[in-house]
Amino acid sequence: MNISTRLHILTTGAIVGGTFSALLAQPVSTQIAFATTPSPLSQTTIIAQSSANIIDALSDADNFNTLVQALETAGLSNAVADPRRGPLTIFAPTDTAFETLPDGALEALLEPDNRELLLDILTYHAVSGAAIPAAEVTSGDVPTLSEDELSIELVGETVMVDDATVVQPDIQAVNGIIHGIDAILIPNSASAEFQALLQPAASASTTYP
């Protein structure tokens, strides 16, 4: 599926070719569905008591500036901000999380030629159909807007998302909820492409005497 088609799906909720890509427009019961295991995100939709949309809430928190920039570069800002879309649960890398990327990786991701990879990565951080507080999350796998599943695990009172930890839970927005995390999540489907991106990025950032 090319990037134009994917952006059309994400911004309009249209179903193309009968695929399971139109998560933003589907009823809750079909957005989070598992063949053999219950969803770690409850089927009960919780509408956050906030007048700010997700983009405004990220901006107001003041430690998700890099994520806001990446969403704008990927062409996702309007879709994520639209109060008619969602509800969404966003696992949002903090600015500090982006700083853990290898030198040159962020700059490479934001280049126009890598927009589709950036889209794959960003949509892997978003779950449609529920706005769930951290206290109500349970362990399990959940489908994301990238169509990859991420793993959620409770370790005591700590919420782990793949290899990341939720460090700033329950930032409310009118169209969802945001949980700040301390690492960038890379879907399996984009892992090889991301690793390939790191090689030239590392070479470009190397200086020689």
C-alpha cells in the first residue's frame, strides 16, 4: 500500500480494497478484536474530560515537541487532531526518548524520502477504539494503526509497551489519551528498513580529523 493511499485511509477513515486499515472509522467492537486472547485495552470507551485535542495536549505538555514535529512531517497532524477521529490511545515518545536514537537517525527519518518509514513507526504508537487510563491497561497484544501488534505488559504497577516504559501516563485529550514513553517503538515490519537507515545516518554523523 503506497503512502498516498495510507494517508487517505488515516485521514478519512475510508476502507480501500476491503482491508483492515480503516481503524479510525470502525466501531469499537471491530477496532480491538482478538482471535484467542482478550484485548489489553478494554472495549469500554473512555472519553477524556479535556477540551484539547491530542496534538494540542502534546504541545501543552512541552516534552513531546519532537513527536509533534514528526507527526507534522508525516502528514498525520490533522488526523490526530481531529476530534471526530478516535478515540485513540497514543504511546508518545518523549523528547528524551528521541534523544536516545543514534546520531543522525532522527534527521534521516524526517527526510522526505523516508516519509513512509516514519509513517510506519508513528502509527505503531497509536491504538484506535479506546482511550484507556494506565490503571485499566492489562497485559497482552494489541493491534495498532500500523497493522502491527505491540506487546503490553504490567510489571507491578509499571506499564511496559514492547521495550519502553510508560513514564508519563494519562495525559487527557478530547479525542483520546496519551501515555508518555521513554523509547521509540519500531514495528517488526519496519525493523529491517529502520536498521538500514541507521547505517548511512551513522556514517554521515561521523567526523574525521
